[in-house]
Amino acid sequence: MTPSPQQSTVHRPGSLQRHQTRTAYTFLLVPLVFFLIVRFLPTLLALRMSLFDWNILKEQQPFVGLENYQRLASDEKFLQALKNTALYTIIGVPLQIALGLGLALLLARITALRGLFRALYFAPYVTPIVAAAWVWQWLFSPQFGPVNTFLMWLHIPPQTFLTSPNQALATTAGLVVWQNLGFQIVLFLAGLAAIPRTYYEAAEIDGASGWQAFRGITLPLLNPTIVFSVVTGTISYLQLFTQVVNLNFTDQGGPLGSTMTVALYIYQMAFGRYAMGYASAITVVLFVIILAITLFQLKFLTRRYDA
């Protein structure tokens, strides 16, 4: 007896599951290939290039082995850029997480104009970085900046901010924190919304104070959000580039190298001096640093709680 068309299209459970699995892997294959071509392949090419004295102005690219890496240990500009990058990360990541969590807790409690306040805090994050950097430069201008005008009203001497080697890094970090704050607030608002209200109601019945509920309920259950924020924030600060370039366009990384970052130094070596081999060595070192820090954070910051 010949099966009807409707019967022939019916899949058995095992066949349907295999079909869905093949479909899922097919869709996953496209971004995987894209990742391998755009990310993994350039990394391997950078690793290979770092073993050569690769300069696009030279006809020959001689093999130098680990010489480029040995040169890094005595390169004062690289060591200064590495130190500055570490300071950006140490200042910026804890500050933006603390401010983001604090403001998210406040925004989660309000009901009037909730959407307006959230939009205002999120606006800097979607503002083009170049535009935000130029506005920040105007705000902290020694001659005409509103910040110095306000300080003079308080009878405080005007500050040099971006033109001072002692203040430029902190001022630049302030821009990055301000711009990323909206994203942190959205992350923590989502994390807070996922915490069941019954936990707080039970804590209130037991007589727990607000601080006890925050320490015993909010912080532990926000651990995945905090870990994600710390990891992504650290990676962002270790790759800091655009803000530094545009805050002091005539003296990138200045004054006196006080705002120089590793990413900016790679750019200067590669496209300023055309030392592609040396720039690739710095890129590989930065990649290893980011990978090591990320794995460390994932291992020691992640907490698992039994239900």
C-alpha cells in the first residue's frame, strides 16, 4: 500500500532530532568560519610576523626569532604604555562597576519618569566615541572649560587636566567610565530584575536590614552579572585606544606619554614607523595578557550556589 503524501512527510522522533541538530550546526558554522577568518587567522599571522624584522619599507623581511620580544623588556615607551594601561584598568573597572550597581539600585526603585532617567544614563554609551572625546576635551579645557569655570567660582585655582602629566590619565579614565556607565546600569538592572522578589520578602519577614539583604541576596545572585561586567570591562580597558587618540589629537598618548596605552603604541609602531614585526610582537604580548587575566577572573570570581 502506497503511503499518502502527508504520511511520507512525518518524521520519526530520532530523525527529527538529527535534522534539528544538523540545522543548528549549519547555522553555527557560519559565525564560526567568520570568527576563524577574521579573528583566529590574523592572530596566527601576527604571531608569525612577530618573528621577523617586518618593515613594509624594506625589500627583505629577515627572520629574527625572539629578538622583537627581547626588545620589549628594554623599551621604556612600551613599559610606560603597559603601566598606563594597567592604571586605566585599575581605576576604571571598579569605578564603573560600583557606580553602575549603585545607580541601578536607585533606578530600580523609582517609578516616575523611569524610562527618561534610564535613557539619559544610557545616552553616553550610544554616543560616538569621537564626539564624546571632543566634548570632554572642551569641558576640561584650561582656558574655556566649564569645569575650570566652576572651580573658580569655588575659589579653586584652574587645573590643567588633559595637559598635565599628573592629571591627564585620570581625566581620560573619567571619560571612559562616564561613557560605559550606561551599559553597566543596563546590565545590573537586568540582573536585579532576574532576582525573585520572594527572597527579599522572606528576608524582610526574618527581620533582615537593607544592608543584610543586599549582602546576603543581591550580591550573591548578581555574581554572574558582576563577573561578566568585570571581564568585559577589563578587556575594554586593556584595548583602550579611541578615547586616548581623540582627547589629545596633536599629542597622542601625551603629555609626556602619560596617557599612552599599549593599543595606541601598537598603532604608532605599525603605521607610524612601519615596524610591523615589532608591532606584531606587542600585539601577541597584549593578547596573552588579556587571555591570562580573563581566565584568572573567570576562575576566581565565579561563584556557584546550590539551590
